[in-house]
Amino acid sequence: MFEYIRTHQRLMQFLLLLIIFPSFAFFGIESYTRSRGGEDVVATVAGQSITQQEFDATLRDQLNRFRQMYGPQFDSKMLNTPMARQEILDELIARKAIAAEVARTNLTVTDQTLQQSILATPGLTKPDGSFDVENYKASLAAQGMTPPMYEQRLRQDMVLQQLLNAVQGTSFIPKLVAERLMLINEQEREVSALTFKTASYIPQVKITDEMLKAYYEKNAAQFEIPEQIKAEYVVLSNDALASQTTVSESDIQSFYEQNKKTYSTDEQRRASHILIGVKKEASDAEKSKAKGKAESLLSDLRKNPTTFAKLAKENSQDPGSAERGGDLDFFSKGMMVKSFEDAAYKLKVGEISDVIQSDFGFHIIQLTAVKPAAVKALDEVKSQIIADIQRQKAAKAYKDAAESFGNIAYEQPDSLKPLADKFKLKIETVNSLGKQINPAIPAGVLTNNAKFLKAIFSDEAVKKKHNTEAIEVAPNTLIVGRVLEYKAVSKRPFDEVKSVISTRLTQTEAESLATKDGLAKLAALKAQDATQGFSDLKVVSKAKSQGVSPKALAEILKADTQKLPAFVGVSDGIDSYTIYRIGKVMAGVPDQAARAGELKQIKSIVSQQEAFTYIEALKARSKVTINKPAISTAAVSAP
């Protein structure tokens, strides 16, 4: 929005990533506080390691997030550059440094605060309003986590945010400075444009074979085909074993009887109420007045119970239910305060209670419906029971089979068939495996796993065509692979890429010619003003770009206008070089509503600068060591 943002893009990128990095919800990355021995270390921060696996997982997680945000138009190559990988490493270093400071200052989050955060997670509430524990566990299991693992991670994230909020809360910006920034933001400039189109220069470009070959040799890496493997593999997992498990009718009946409570629903009651609110610490006089009003309403209801909804809308001080005539929908035991619950469960449908006191005030309750306790019939839950039994049996079978699976892979290294036959598994095939994790492939794909790729590209697997060892790539999931074909690093033939190189060089040369003429014209205009060839005048500002590109608008607005006309030249990518003539500068019309939003944004930027400065200080204190060769090998192939 302001010049500050334009000149502090690195800060803005950092803060954007800091916002989207936290492992809230169920998109967890490898815990930033966990270290694993035996893996390549990308960096160390305050004695804690950032492993290659953690880095790759973070990169993959970022790709998934951007793909969800931008859809098909997102190009994964944007994050497969040295600069992008370095920025991601910087974010991981920042998190480690903050985590070290949290540990040093003994910051913590209470169990109650943690519980409230989890209970507020979208999608984990049953229709009756209660927390869906089973869905919670299932969602975590899908991410390879248990509730304790997730809760520890969430607690850490909340503590980090608590620390940053405290730092950002100390920021301050003087009123005069904010006013000056907003005046600059409102300023308008009258401009016209003279454009040198790159396309117009293409006929002038002459590309020789020598130029093409020179580009091919100088930029060999652009035409390199990484080493690739075609492999076959088998997977031993709970799911694979579950599909082979048979379940008898007696097993189903027994499981149903033992777990009937799981398929039961408690009695639920629906009630409406009128609340005359009064604080728990209110004076006796205030409580007496509130109670008197409730008793008066109750007296009216005794005479005419059909007016309950009308009186609730007119008198109830519970905003959540008053508009619905006091309706609270269905609830079960444990969901209401005790005095309210006790009264509601003594009523019959249609009955109205006496005045009931709670910490919120005085209630009048009318019971409107009852759902009796019920147990789902066996037929309703039979398929679920079969799946549960299969999972249980598969888990036990997996423990017994895992060791044998690994032994057979080692003892009979020239084929996967013995494994497939023994455990009734299907031999799968995968093509074009690269040596590094491919971030464009979903994280759940087992062959896109760092441990598996390391094993399948080992000399034992590539040169001898032996089975890999049994590798655990997910909880209760083992994979053994075997190389079918290996293709070493190669280079695309010159004739195959010649036309591509020609197009690139032609565009580059045309752009260079356009820019050359544009710069010459710019120098001439600065020496002697002229308007010939320029477009019609238009007025631009931060709020009105008038079709001017963001890059050009930034240059126009920061141009020195002490002497008019002023000129700026801007290369708009590969399409053109444009000269802008600034003829007039005007004060814009203040927009008070917009100013309120701008002031809020200015304060936010200042607070973010405070956080950035603080984090940089923590990083300096944390003795950061970066293993640059490790970060350079973290390159991942992208489609």
C-alpha cells in the first residue's frame, strides 16, 4: 500500500509466510521442535537441528497451501528456486529461535485455553452442538497424529503467537507521521505514456546457429534431465491386511454387545426459556428486582401458557434464544448449568417450571419435546462393526507380519514375488521417480517419501537390482521396492530444444532493442520536453491505476516531481519499455472511510516491523549455523 511496503518486500514476504506457516487445524508439518538423528542437517538454531526431511516437508506443505489458494494457475516452480528455498529455511530458523525463547522464558498455555481452542475447531461439532471426539481422532489419524501429539503442537503454536502478540502490542506510530503517509497515498499525478513494443522489434532480430549453440552450452542446466527410476513395489499395511480379514456373524454379534454404549444415544430434551439476567455478584436488591420480574412473568404464564414464545421475545435477556421465542433446541445431560438441567429433567412435555436461579440470572423453563434414549439396531451399524473388527485384527496381524516381511525382502532380494505371494499383496509399478521428493505430488503418496527414495536410489538397489529394505513410510505401513529401469542424468539433444532456444533468444534480443531505444528517448526527453507520440492524459493514484501496471505505477508515484514535466522509464517484463511523462501533481480528495482503513494498515505494518526486528534479534542470539550444501541439494523437481 505505501512506499514502506514497496521498499520492504522481504519483510512482507516473511510476515505472509509467518501467518500461513502455523500448523493449526490438521495440515501439520514436521514439528519444528523435533530433531531426528541420522538425517542431513540443513541448519542448527540454539542447539536444535532443522533436518532435510523437515525442510522438505515444509516446502511440500507450502506448495499444497498455495495450490489450494490459487488453483490450477499456480506454478510449483515458483518455490523451486534457491531464493524461495532460502526464504523457507529462514522461516524455519525464525520458528526455532522463537521456540528457544519460549523455552527460556517458560511461557505456557493453560489446559483450559488449549481445550477451548480445540473445541472451536470448525467441522468438529455434532448436530446437537457437542464435540465430535471420534471425528477429531479420525482427522488426526489421517495426518499420522494422535491427540497428545496434536495437542502438544497446538500448545506450542499458541505460545509462539502469544509471544509475538505481546511484542506487536508495543508498537506506536505518531499521528503526524500517519497523517503524512495518508496524504502521500491520496496524491494524484497526471501522466501520458510512450510505449516501445517488444513485438515491433522482432523483425529486426537475426539469430545465428552460433548464438543458439552458445546459449545451449552456457545454459546446460536448463536442458538437463535428472536421473530417473522405474520401480515396482509392494506395501504391507493395516489396510492391506484388513481387506484380507474375514469376520464371522458371531464376531459381529459379540462386538455389538460389548460396545452397545457406542451405538447408543442418551435421552435429549428440548426446552424454551425466559431469562431475566442478573450478575452473580449483583446486590441483593438487584437480585430481588430481577426475581420479582421473573415471578410476575411466571404468573402471567400460569394463566395463559400459550403466550410463552411471545413473552420470551419481549422479555428474555438471552440474545441467543429470545428471537426464537426462547427455544434452546435439543440438549442432553451435561450441556446446561446444573440448576437449569435439574429443573428441565423433572418436567413433562408442555409443563412450565417455577422460577429457577443460576449464575446467569432467573429462568422460566418450558419443556417442548423429549427424544428418548435409543440404541441403534445391529443392522444399522453392521458395516461399521465389520470395519472396526477388521482394523483390530489387521493391527494384530501387522505386528506379527512386519518382521517376517522385512526378513523375506532381505533373504530373497531378487524379486518381490515371494513377498506378494506370502502376504497376498499386489505388486505395483511407478514411473519417473526422481531422487528428491516431488512437491507437486501429494504427501500421502508412499513412493514420494524421502526414506523410500533414498533406498531405491542406493547402489544396492540401482546397480545390483536388489530389493530395498522394508521401510516404514507411514504408521503401520511398510514398503519394499525394486528397480526395474534406471536412467542416468542426461541432456536434451540440441536439435530437440533448438526451436525453444530460438524463441527465447528472439524475445530477449527484441526486448533489448526496445529498451535501448526507450532509454535513448528518455535521455532526449529529459534534455528537451516533447509530447509527440504520447498517449492521452490520465490521472493516476494509489487508488486509481487507470490500467497502468503495478510496477509502472510504483515508479510514477515515487518519481521526483520538484521539476515538471518529469519522466520515468519502465520495462514491463518482456512485452515493452514505456516512458511516462508526469505533467501535473495534485492533492487527492480525502476519503475518511478509506483513511480509517489506511490508519489501521499503517499500525499493522509498524507492529509487524516490531515483530520482525524482535525475531531478527532472537535469531542473532540463537547461534544459527546454516549448512549451505544441504540447502542447495534440497532442490525438488516440479512438473
